[in-house]
Amino acid sequence: MPEISLFPIPNVIAFPGTVLPLHIFEPRYRTMVDDCIHLSRMIGVCHTKKEIRPAPPRQTPENALSANQATYQPFEVFSAGECEVIERTSDGRILANVHVADRYIAGDEIQTLPYRIVSAELLRDEPTEEDLGGLCASIHQLFLAIIEKQNSSLANSINEARWTEMPPGEYSFKLFQFLRFEPELMQELLSSTNIKFRLDQIHQILIVNAPKAG
């Protein structure tokens, strides 16, 4: 099983096939990024269950760069991928992208401090023989209508064949490059291994939020 460094961030859920931008300023996580790049280790981005230790009181931006902040208990299911550093600022902050590849279930803890490393098992979808093409097509039309209201050029790129030809499981995750739901629902969708369940949930929410005709 791979060993993965964990980056717990409240209300942030990453999905396979997406790119997650990160602004990293805590010393322990700047160290984690450098270690992961040097060792070719993946970073797992995790939504959090609860706060274990609060951040130091009365923090200034300068203090935040030299002291670790709150510590959180992460969810066991998370997504992970390779980290790419985009920029290092003069004050030490790191701007990076995590190219999210797969979902994992956390196993044994390999390291606790200064940041957590776990062994992890790949989380796979259940096989399905259902034809989900029609459901994906309906979702895509609703998705396009919502995106069109926000950014017509982006909607044009989403209407390309590479989107509509994706396998249903991959498509159910790729949508989250642009969609955001309530964090607990997103965590539930990330943890589900039932492709139809994920697509049904997305479909119902998009029906409610799609622009009304006229």
C-alpha cells in the first residue's frame, strides 16, 4: 500500500481527475510539500471531522508563517495525487497544485509529526452493468446550462467530446472541478463506491439549481 502525506483542510474535498490549487503557509506543510516532491510521495487532501487543537490566539499574518495552526482529525476517505509547486513567495509561502488521481482509505499511521503520513488502500468503485449514458447526458445538459450563466467560453470547452465520452464513474468526479455542494454531501459522494448513487445525487441537485426557462 502506498504511503501518503495527509493535508487536512476543513470543508475541502478533492475528487479524482481534478486539480486542486493550494496556498500553503504553515511550516509543517511547507516541509511536507518539499518532502513529497523530493521523495515522489503523494499528498492526500482531507476534509476534517473535528478540530483537535486550536490555532494559537491573536495570530498575525507574520506569526502564521512561523507557527503551525489548528490541528484536525481527517476523514478516513480522501483523494491524493502528485504535488506541483507553482510559486514560492519571498516570505516563504508556497502556491501549488495537487493533481488528484485516486481515492484512498487511510490505514496505519507511519508518521505523526511534524505532519501525518499513513499507509493507504485504493478505493475502487463497485462494478456495474447498468447503462448510465442517459443519466450522464441529462446531467451534462443541466451542468452546461448552469456554467453558461457564469462563463460562456468555459461552457464551450465543457461541451467538447472529451467530456461527454468519459466513463460514468470518471465523469461523476470530473464535474467537481467546477461544482461545489455542501461539504458533508461532497464527502459522502467521495466515499461512495456506487456510481449510480453519485450520479443520482448530482442530478437531483442540478435539477433544483438549473436556470428556469423564460
